[in-house]
Amino acid sequence: MTKKDPQATKAKLLHATVAVIMADGAANLTLEAVAKAAQVSKGGLLHHFPTKEALFYGLLELGKQAWETCLAAELSKEASDQLGYWHRAYIHASFNQSPEDIQILHAMRRVVSIYPSLFEAWREAYAQPILIPADDRLALGRSLTIQLACDALWFSELIGLPTMPSATQQALYSELLRLTYEH
């Protein structure tokens, strides 16, 4: 008999949660529907997430981990001795999120729109200051310009504002990258 991987089961349940929310809405989500979508027993789901609220908190954590993983992958491509390396990684991560990560954001938005108490947990998760390494060496104003432009991009996507045309988005992407090469 093989031992089950609890982390893999949790991930399967959370991705099933995203699928159920996107198909049926957060208000209509049931634990039974998530268990069925994940092909896990309801008891197996309850072992990892004893309540719907715990499942939603898990979803918020999944979104945070997805972002951190994306940023870490982009940082691994940058030479840390170069001016603006951290900000270039931040730009790349912001503009190149996977469709799965964007689905997680949309699912999170749907959850917090009907469960306002979870918004506080979401706010706390993202309120932690981003620690930019001192060796990135960009001026504070330039740093804030880049971060706020990138954050506005994902926030616009999150709340469902119309996306900018790809040529416009490419121009913004190029300009932000250009800013990382200047003091």
C-alpha cells in the first residue's frame, strides 16, 4: 500500500476549489462539490480543511504561494549583482503570471466579495512589506513607480477592469524594464 502525499492532496483540493468557484460561483460552493471535483472523499477533504472557511483560507494561501513562486522563478533568472535586478524580476513576474495563477486570483476575488470577513486575512497576507534587497540600488521613487504600476496591472485584472490592448501592455512592460537600468 502506498502512502498518500498530504501536500499533493491539499493542492488537488485547492485547485478543485478554484474550478468549482469559477464554474458555480463562491456562494454556491459546497464541500461535496469540491471533494467530487478533486476525486477525494468528503472525509478526506474534511481531514485537510474541516470547514468551508478553512478551505477559503487555504485558497488565499495558495494565491500568495503562487505569487511567491513566480517571483522566485524570475529572480533566479537575474544576476543579483546588476542594478535593478529585483525590480526586473518583479516586472517579469507581474506581466507573466500563468493562466492558472490568474484563475486563482479570480477565485479569491469571488470568495472575498461574498465573505467580507476573509478580506481582512487577504489584506494581511498582502500587507507585509516587500523587502527589496539593498543591492538592487534603484532610487526610491523609481522603485515605487515600478511596483505601483505592476500592482495596478494585477489589481485591474483581479477586479475585472477591461484589460489594456496587448500593444499598450507591451509598451508599459518595456518602459518599466527600461527604468530598471537607470539610477
